[in-house]
Amino acid sequence: MKGTNLYGRGSSDMKSGLAAMIHGGAAARDEGLLMSGRIGIVLVPDEETAGPRGSRDLDARGLLGKDGIGMLTPEPTGGVVWNANRGAISLRATMRGKAAHVGRQFEGVNAFERALPAMVRLADIKKDVELRETQYNVAPPAARKSILLLGGRFEGGTNFNVTPDRCSFTIDRRINPEENLEEEEQRLRDALKGFEIETLQHEPAAATPEGDPFAGILSRHIASVTGKEPVFEMCPGLLETRFYAARGIPAFAYGPGLLTVSHGPNEFVPIHNIAQCALIYALTAVEMLRQ
């Protein structure tokens, strides 16, 4: 701790939010405010890698959101409420070749050169994709554009004087809620004919309307505790809310952390934010359970 901030890896994203949620839930219980229903706190791993041992596993077993009337996750939203998230299509494409010494390259097959036409096709898709904009609220304005990241991880070859026998790169396509997941994936796969393709993520976009009753309850308590009316925005990435929204459960993200410092070397969270969120979580849960 330094001054009014708590520093440390994961402090902003999102251990402080989890601590606030646990404390808020316990306070509501200990004050005898949970007259009907109960608060369920689910702590899962793999949140940033599609959740095979977390939410996805609970969903497959029919346990996720069971009997739930609303879901709230303490992501580092920086004062806004995330009511929507982008979908993700993340692929690893690998082209095979045959190694040979540069002096006898005619005996090899250059995997990099074989991959080049597909890279050109993907670059053309990127130009088209990034002309599209979501109608959901998201800041800054540049973040409204749909996303195609090419070559986030790129590997191949063994030395400068050897034809590369392998060329591998990733494609990360983040789709806005208005786009079709299956259509966008097929477009990428069509551009990658001849490649070995590994799917890293295949996740739908999701959204809960701002007009949902849960949104109104959450907004009212955020305003009463912080003195500011919250703004609803789309998260620029994936959220666990998508699993719950798919089950018809209204789901939002709101937490004490700051996305701008998350995953950084000097990650921190304002301590005041943690206390405010604990109160907001408790008040929101209690009112939801009284509906």
C-alpha cells in the first residue's frame, strides 16, 4: 500500500474486486438482509483463456448460473458498467515445408513463401473488417471498430541460411455483437486453405440491454454510493458474462480496478474504490433478492 492506493500484481484485475464482492456478500448476510434467496460467489480460473476449467466446465455440467436471477463480475471497469462484450475467433495457422541449405534451396520447400498469399488475403480482410463499427457505446471512438490482429505470435524456420520447414502465426478476430461468429470464422478459414489450423478461442459476443431491471438497480446504487450516474459501455474484450447471458441471465461487469493499469508493471487500485464497490455489491444483491 502506498498513499491511497493498493499496489501489486492482480490488485486491479481483479483480486480487489473479488475481495470487495466477498466482503459485500458477507456483510449482507451478517446484517440479516438476505430474507429471500442467497448470494452465490463463483471463483473460477481460466477466465482469459476460454475457461475450460472454469465457467465453461460449470456450464457443461449444468451448474453455471443455476437458479440465478442476475450475475455481476468485478472486472476493472474504471467506473463504467460493461453490459456487452466482443466475441473472439483466435486461430493458429501453420504451413509446412521442407528444410534445405540455402545453397541447395531447390531441394527444400519454403514454408514462409507458401504462406505469403494467405497473408495477403488476410490483410485484405483486415481492411474490410476495420471499416465496421459497433453501435454499442465504447470509448475511445477508435475502439468502436471491429478487430483483426494478424501475427500476434509468429514463428518459423531454424536459421537464416536454411529454407523454413514451418511457418506459424496467430490470427485474433474480435467481433462486435452485430457480427456473425460463424460467418466471420469461415471467412478466415477460407483464406487459410492449405494450412493446419488450431482453434485457440471460439467465443460469441454477448449483451444485456441497458433497460433490464437489474441494470436499473445496479445503476441506482452506483449513483447513490459514488455520486455519479454510471455509463454503460461494451467491453473491448471477452467477459464471463457471456456464459450467463447465453442462459438468459442478465449479466454485467463493474469493479473497483482500472483497465488502464491492469497487467502492467505498476498495477494498483484506489482503496476507496474497493470500499465503495463492496457497498454497491451488497445493496444491489439485497434489492435484487427482494424483487
